[in-house]
Amino acid sequence: MLMLDALVACTDTEAVCTKTFRQGDLFVEPSGEVSALVTLELFAQAAAAHFGYLGMTRGSGMSSGALLGTRKLEMSESTLRVGELLEVRVTQVMFMPPAAQYECALVRAGATIAKGTINVAMGIATGAGEQR
């Protein structure tokens, strides 16, 4: 399930992705609202975009991953709305293969509306298309 719209910036330790929910998207209620709890999935997908893109650009291929959990998740709003442009920002603060930790923020119109820290496990990419 791909929820992010785009990876718009990526460095060795950071990534910025965008998401605009649209009517008919997964988790969008008929009212046009989305539970802010999907923020956790947006954070996980942005972290996956970060390590996946870096792996691809370094020739090691894409690798799978899994969200292990979160130490904290702070949200200032209980719902998100259709049509809002959201930025999902992740910063890798710990990397000890196959695990990594990311500090994350969800930003709308320049204001942080959610933040948290997630722990992820990454598959080991062994080459283009290979994984173990």
C-alpha cells in the first residue's frame, strides 16, 4: 500500500515526502477526514523511501523493511483533511543494520502538526533485485 505522493528531497540522513489525501483514498472517510493515526504509516513509508532511494542510487538495490514501533508519537490534531498538502520529514538518527531509528515530523502549511520517533528494520540488499 503506497500512501505517499512523492519523494521531493533526500540526503544521506534526511528525506522529505509529500502527501495530499484525496476522496476515495484508503482511510478517507465520506466526510473528507482521515484519522491522524495514519501519520505513523506516513512516517514509516517516508523512512522506507529514504533507505530505499539511497540503496538504489548506491547500486545495492532496493530492500524491504518493517516498522518495529514508535517510542513516541505526538499529534496536535485528531484528523487530517482531503486536499491538504502534507510534508513528511524524516531524519535518520541511528543506523545499526538491519535497524534504524528516525525522528519524524508531519508539516502542514509550515507548521508541525505531528512528530515522533520510529524504529524500523531493513532487509539486506545484496544487489539489484536480490535480497536476503
